[in-house]
Amino acid sequence: MTLRACWTRPLPTAPSLFSGLIGFVLVVGPFLLWDFILPIPLVTHVATASASMLQYFREFFFTWVFVVFVGTVLLLEWRIPADKNQSPFSLGLFYDTGGTLLVFSYSFFILTFFLQGAFLALDHWAPFLRLVDLSALPSPIRELVAFCLIDLVRWLGHYLRHTIPFFWEFHAMHHSQRELNLFSEFRLHPGELIISHMLVLFLLYMCQVSPHTIVALQICEKWFLMLLHANVRTNFGLFGYVFVSPLSHRLHHSCLPEHANKNLGVSLSIWDRLFGTHQEPVSEDSLRCGVSGYPVEQDTPWTPFAVVYVRQFLYPLSRVVPGFSFRLLSSYSLRS
């Protein structure tokens, strides 16, 4: 099955109130069902999630190191851009920066509902899946093994999100960005967050990876993934044989059919080389990125970002739910 990232996607026209329940479940459902599924009081969860999110922002974004990192990447985008026609301060950058706050809010407040519910289900129905305990290994080896295992599972999850049509419809929001930038890493649909995290959670459950190890690896990884999505012309030289590079990942976002399902690695490029999905950038010319027909901010610069985000949130539902539509979509004329 091949990725059809450049499909022209016609907009649905028949409104359906019933199918809108899927969006309701994704956003509001966890709060209404909380007390019926999880033993943690909702008030306690909101307080904990708020504190955790604020702490994460303080440790990840509100530091002088992050300011230096962003400044350095913007300088590289100016000096050695992969796409010379794209400004370092593009419309896509401002949109994805604003969307980052929404992604983190959903992750801390709602995604935990699905993750904790999954852990309870595994504990109750499949405790035999706890196969390996990495905590017995020395710290450096434990973290290296955990990093490789997590990266392998994320490669597999990425492959599945490209080859299974239902998963792709949600992942397409990430690929819809035409102006790749620092914050495109956080351009994610809530449905994709659930799908991707569930796969990683399953591995972590089997290997009993420490939460502290997970947090440490994710923080380090986010910096790297932000660089991968930046408009920087580099292939990391010899390091590109082990790690994914910005040019390699830009090819992954390409609309050209010959680049479909290539360079699926998240941090390590070794999985693509091992499983035959690696492709070296054929040239350093800029590649056209995006998903044709997907609602994007570049098509409507006059439209408030909030309206564009609602369209992007609903659009995958219009693809996977028969008869689904929404007036914001049906009244919106896309330009390919």
C-alpha cells in the first residue's frame, strides 16, 4: 500500500450531526467519562496536568539555552536554507508556534486519559506482557537500550501511519505544512497523538521502562526533532548514516510519488537502511511539501488561525467517517 500524500481531496458537502460525535469524544469525552474509568479524581488530574505542563514549559521553552537554540537554527535557515524561497519568519512558523500550545494542552490534559486507561486495561487483562525489566541494567546501558527500542517502535508506528489509510488521515495534518519550520514537529492532530502514543506505551509496558528515562529521552529528542523540521540544508555528513538529518526528513515530507514511504526514521536512520525504506536526497534542490487539498494557513492568510485549526481538526473525520461534514469545511474553497 503506498502513501498518497498528494491526493486532491474533494470536500464533503452533506452535513451529518451524528458523525460529529467522534470529535466530541476526542475532546470532551475523556472529561465526562473520567470518573467511570479512572480511579484518579478529575480535579486531581487537572491540577497535576496543569503543574506538569507548566514545569515542562519552564524546563523546555523558558530557558536561555532554548533561546540560543532557536536563534542558532534561525541563523542556519537564513544562511543555508533548504528552500531559498522560504523566509525564516514564514506564516507556517507563526501558525505552528501557536498550534504548539494546543498540542501540549491536549497531551497533558486529555491524552493521559487514554494512556492511563490503557495501562489499567493491560494490568487487568494482559499482565503477562511484562516481559523484560530494564531497571536491572546499569544506567547508561538501560538508557541506550530504551532509546533504541523506543525509536524502533516509533519507526514502526510511523510506517503504520503511512500505510494504513485510517491512520494516514490523521497523520496527514503533520504533512500538510508547506513551509517546514522549527515548530512543525508539533503540528499534530489529537487523533494521531492517541495512535502514536498507544504504540509506544505498549512497548514501555512490556519492557517496564522507567518514567524518568522516558521523560529524559523525550526532552532531548524534541530538540533534535525541531532541528529536523527546520529549513536547513544539511545531511549531517558521516553522522547521517546513523541519525536522521534535516535534508533526509525533508525528502520524507516531499509530495513526489517516488519519495512516498521513505525516510520514516524518527531519530535514527539505521531502521530505514535496515528495512529498505531509506533514500538519500537526490539533490539539494528544494522539494515541494504538503498535502494537496488539505486546509492550510497559506491558502487563507486572512482567516484567523483558530478557524483554520478547527478545519484541520475536522478534516480527517470527514475522510474516515461516511457522511461526515461541517459547515466550516463545506463553505471553504481550497486551492491546490
